[in-house]
Amino acid sequence: MSLMNKIVDKSPRRFIDEQALATTDNFAIEHGKAQRAIEWLNSYATKNNKKLEIKLEGYLLSTTRFGNFEVVSWRGDWSTARDLIIRASKKLNIKVVEGGYHVKGQLLSSLFGISREFAKVYSGGSIIGNLELSTRSGRWIVKGEKSV
């Protein structure tokens, strides 16, 4: 894998079938609807030979404007994970959070957990807002919210 194809994240990589797969917790699914969405996502990935596995992390991300979200971790291909999370938002008519966005030039500080991270909030497959996130004790917390 060339340097240009690597995805930078703060989590360890796992190997499946001799291929490095990213693992992280930069997605969250609307509270109360996460289990159904995870079942659909994992089933869809299996049926379509996509390398993706999603599971609940066991804590909530609370927002004032968009409600509560259950944080999920995933293992697999980044582009597949992103595509399927947004597809689930549209197909299941749920809200999802897609995190992992950083201000350009702050990559080094983000590796040490001292920079800001941003996330997009989708509902029905469309962006409805943005979040500013930070971590405390390894868990996301919301620092700011903005509706689009």
C-alpha cells in the first residue's frame, strides 16, 4: 500500500486476508435506531462482498440541536464505511454523524489528540449540520453545533 493510499486515523489497524483495514469510531447513529441500522449495514456489506463490520461502542454522543447518537466502531474500508453510513441514513430515514474531519495542517496535533475534529450530521442522506468534537477519556464530546 503506498503512502498516498493510507488513511490516517488514531486507531490501530487490523489485518484481514493479508490486507490492512482501518478501524475507528468516527460514526454515530441516531439513538434508538442504531441496532436496526447496524444489522442492515452489516447485512448489506456481506451480501455485496464489502469489507465492513460495524458494532456499537456503548456510549452516547449528545447534541442539543440534533438529538442523541450511539457511537459505533467499524473495521474495513474507509470509503465503503462512509458510503454505507450515508446510504443507511437515506434508506432507513435516520440521522447519522460522520466524523474524522480535521483542519488542514493540524495532522500532527490530531495524532496526539489535541486538535479539533469536525463531523457532518446527515438526515435522510442529506447534510443537516456540523459538529465540532473533542475527546475526553477516549470518548467524543460535542464542543459546538451548527445547523446547515
